[in-house]
Amino acid sequence: MFQKPKNIDTAFRQMRLFTGIIILGCFLFSGFTLYQSHQLAASLQEKVYVLAHGKILEALVSDRRENLLVEAKDHIASFHHHFFTLDPDDQVIKTNTTKALYLADISAKRQYDNLRESNYYSNIIAGNISQEIQADSIEVDLSTPPYPFKYYGKQTLTRAGSIVTRKLITEGSLRPISRSENNPHGFLIEQWNTLENYDLTIQTRYP
């Protein structure tokens, strides 16, 4: 008579334990599934597909802080390249300087206006002069924005009878802004100033 209630009580405890294990297993499985889904979604967000020349290329998205120094230096190099790469063609000069002025503030526009008013660009066209620039080094301090920088480069001016190589050192600061088609790095050069610009060598082309 007492054995039967005891068996019922034991069976009930076993059933309750079994049910608890099943419920716990369901919770663990659900948590694991949610974690895996989150990881998958995060990994998919890091992939970007770029259409270039009719082909789909896969690229990876990374935190901007990981590439901040690279982007800052490339922004500075791009600005100087567009500002100082000139040919004896009015359209080329306008196109390049316009691209450069999108990357800097009024300090660069001021220097552009000074060069234009002094007939610098007109003299390049009249004298059939080609001007190129090559970066030697770029120093950027990323401690706190705006980030101060110094640019060291060499200008090459190819004239009809000579090739002049000039040393160029400029300074300024970078202020982070929104990215755009005209400013893909999302920086704006401020307080841009030329520190040094002098002749290094003069080579005669046609003796």
C-alpha cells in the first residue's frame, strides 16, 4: 500500500527532472542559435561588393580607426597632387585645382587666388610648362583632432629648355568631416601654409 505512492512520487520526480533538462536544453540551443545568427550577420555586414568594369569584387569593411593614419596621409598626398600637378592646358589646371579645393578650406583657396592673380597659371600655359609633385614623407599627429601634419615633397617643373627640381614643405591640420564623392577620405585640410619652396637643381634639357 505504501510502495505504490512511493513509486508514484519517484516517477513524478524523474519526470520533473527530465522536463527541466529538456527546458534547459531548449534555452541553451536557442541562445547558441541567436549567437551564431548575430555572428553571421556581423560577418556579412563586413563584406562589401563593388562593381568595377562590369565585374563584382568583394571588399572587407574595417573600423576607420584601423586605417586612420593611412587615410590621413593619402588625403594629404591627394590634395598636394591635384594642387601642384599642372600642364599647359587651362582645362587641366581647372580640373586639378577644383579637385584639390574640395579637400581643403579657405586657406588653400587663398593660395590659389594669389597664384592666379600673380599670373602663375597663365605663365604655365604661355611657357608650355608641366609641373609634377612627388611626396617624400608625410607626418601626421593623430593624438587629438584637428590632426596637425607636415608634408615634404619635390616639385618638378619641365620647361622648354630646362628641368627644375624644387623642395616643398607645407603644414596644416586635418579636421574629420563626412565622406562624399568629392572627398572620399572624410577630411578637410585647414590652415594650410607653405613653409619652404626653393630650387634644388636646374638641369638643361637642350645644351
